[in-house]
Amino acid sequence: MRPSNSKDPKLMKFLIEKTKDAKSPLNISRLAEEFKKNSGSSKSDECWRKRVQKFRSEIQQMDSIDTEVKVKIVFGLSAPVDRIFLNELQKDALVEVDENNRITKFKANDGSLELEGDHSQPAKKMLETIDDKWKSDPEYIELTKFLIEKTKDANSPLSIRQVAEEFKKTSGSSQSVDCLRKRAKRFRSKIHKMYSIDKETTVKLLFALSASTDKDVLNELQKDALVEVDENNRITKFKANDGSLELEGDHSQPAKSISVEKVASALQTTLAVIEF
């Protein structure tokens, strides 16, 4: 008997719709979060993530879904392709897979469907921004990676200008610091709309880059954490209910300057000890 996923017909419809026009692989955690939010379900994000993964593992055996839809789902959800299904697809298309048998390229012989993408998590985090430049321009992509890395372990809000200066120095960018600062601020304004980035990374970016948090995102975060914001809706305190993440800081410029001075002072002390 073929699996039907009949227990979650709404989820199946949602996933078919989400992968229908996907140009790159999607992030399953964010899909689960979005489905939970849209459906008003009381089940946890983790529960829905597991159900998405279950659906992903069954899709190739579902006779009720046509081949083109299957290909889009398998690609969009980064599902490993079994040998039988792969052989079937290769009769009518050029199909390439990665080391985990996930489709990285699909080109139908009749030209009806063409897909190409990278299934690694960093790639997924970058490819679903709302601005095409952030998808295609190498320097924009490099800046995105840099910002995610810089905010990963930040314990206090960062100065955008100093982040821009550091990026210019380390990357060798030909752009001015002011141009890079504006790009970083544009990226900051898009964070809450980047559904492909997982929740924890989103929180770290919002906090460290002093981004204003819109009401919908704030309400979603407050379901699983204590979240406090300032008069500009910037996160000043975040404490996950499960203890996995805790952040606290002041977004005023003087506070950021003090924070930077502390880091510089600590670095000088460390260097002095090493030299001694």
C-alpha cells in the first residue's frame, strides 16, 4: 500500500504550493514555522518539521501525485532520490544529484522544467532573500555570509559602520565603507522577511544589527521566549524558554561605543600578557 499522508492533507497542499515555483531548495524549519502560523495549529514547530520530513520521505511512492510535481517537491524539500525513481527520471531528463542523492540539476528533455540549486544550509539561508541582488551578486552574498558569521556569537549590539569597515578590510572590497554600511542596513531591513533563515539565526541578526522587529515576528518569538524591546522595537532582551539562547543589550550609540572599547581594551591586555 502506497503512503498517502492523508493525516495531513492541508500540510500536503501547503508543501505542493510552496514548492510549485521554488527556484532553489527551501528550509524545512521555516516551512514548518510558516505552516504552523498560517494554520493556527497548537502543535510545536518541531512536530510540524518532523511531519514535513515524513512527507518528504514518502513523496516518491505517492501514486496520486504526478511526476513533475514530485520532482518539484523532491528538489524543493532536499529529498534524497531513490535509485528506481532516479532511473525513471533520467529517461526523460538530464538529472544530476549530490553526494546525498539530492537533485542539484534537473532539465527536462522537452524543456518543460528546469531546476538547479545547492542543498547546503548556508546556501538555503542566502538564496531566499527578497532582493535578486542578494541572490546573484557575489559581493552581496559574501556580505550576507559575513553578517551571519559576525552576529553568531555577538553578546551585544554591533556598530554597523565598524562591521562595514571590517568587511571592507577582510574582503578587499572596492566599495566604500559608506556604501557597504548602506548595504548592511538594507540587509538588516530584510531580516524579518527572510523565511529561509532559522529562528535562532534570525534573532541573533535582529539583536546584533539593531533591527526593528515587526509585530508579527515579535508575537511569534514571544511564544517560545521572553522578549523585551525598546521604543524602536529593537530587541533589548531575549531569553528562550528552553534556555538555548539568551541575549541582552542596549542599542544606543554610546553603549555600542563602550562595548567596542571594552573589546579593544581586552585585546590589548591579552597582547601585553603574550608579549610579557
